[in-house]
Amino acid sequence: MLADYLPSLLLAWGVHALALASPGANVLAVIGTAMGNGRRQALAMSAGIVTGSILMASGAIAGLGALILTWAHAVTLIKFLGAGYLAWLGYKSLRSATTPGAAPSVTMLSGSPTRLYRRGLLLQVSNPKAILAYLAIVTLALGGTAPWPVAALFVLGAALNSALIHAFYALTFSTRPMVALYLRARRAIDGALGAFFCFAALRLALARP
């Protein structure tokens, strides 16, 4: 049973990891917190984002299941909406790769670890783009037909992705040498992200509902 879904799960986890790693609101918030207040506060914000990721992955699975029960063509609609969103992410990353200069500006957030945890959680669950991304990735992984053990495995993988990636940013951007290294490699990283997002968009658009 798991073997049937493993290729889709691996692709979906890859798309999820790269979507998290691309410089969106969550990443920029963690980077700004790390640069302005250090790794402890940045890790607290990351923990809030991870909690939000678990809630959103679970909610996307439940929402997709409810839609399928009430509307047979829900998977097809979400599939094309998701493919469009992934293609947009690819375009944005490729455009960034062709643009010289430094990384996007960040806002340095401050506060207690508890407060920053709450801010990270609210930042994640209130982001409409993140909601659409999770629906697209869940459709890519599960196709609306996967049994609950496969769905649970996807959520665990998504949680691990989120924890590792946000912790990496929190630790990396609390040190100046790593910040300089990232800035030098930014365009190459954005180019690789853009190519993978475009591939995932094509794969999702051509997948059988």
C-alpha cells in the first residue's frame, strides 16, 4: 500500500521542503529574528511556524476529504489551482535568480520566546498563500484517495521538513559568515528552486485525478 504512494509522497515532500525554503514571509520573519535577536528567539518563532504547519497539513487533508465527499470534481479543480500556484512560485524564483543584488529585506522582530512562538504560529495559519500551497501539495501527495496511514505519514514528513528548515535558517542567520555565504549563493539557489517548482507544477497538472 505504502509503495503505491511513495513516489508521490517523495515528490510532495520535496516540493514542500523547497516551498518552505524559498524566501517567503515565514522565512524572512525567522531570518530577521535571528539577525536581530539571536538563535533562541528565532528558534521559538520557528517552533510556532512548525506547529502551524502541522495544523495546516492536517486541515488540508481533512478539507480535501470533505470536498471530495460533497463534490466529485474537487480534486481536479484543486489540482489545476495548485499547479498554477507552483508555476507562479517557479516564475518568482527564476525571476529572483536573474536579478542581481542582495536577498529581500527582512524585518527584525523582537520579544520573549513565548511571544515569538505565538507570532510564528499566527503568521503560518493566517497566510492564504500557505493554505493554497498545502492544498496543492496534499493533492500531489495523496490524490484524494490515500488511506489515513499514508495521510498521517505525509503530516509527519511535513512537520519534519518544517522543523529542520526553519531551525536551519534560525541557526544560520544568527552567524555573520553564513549570512555572507548565503548572499553569494542566492541566485544559484533561486534558480534551482524555480526549476523544481516548474517541474512539480507540470507533474501536478498532468497527473490523473
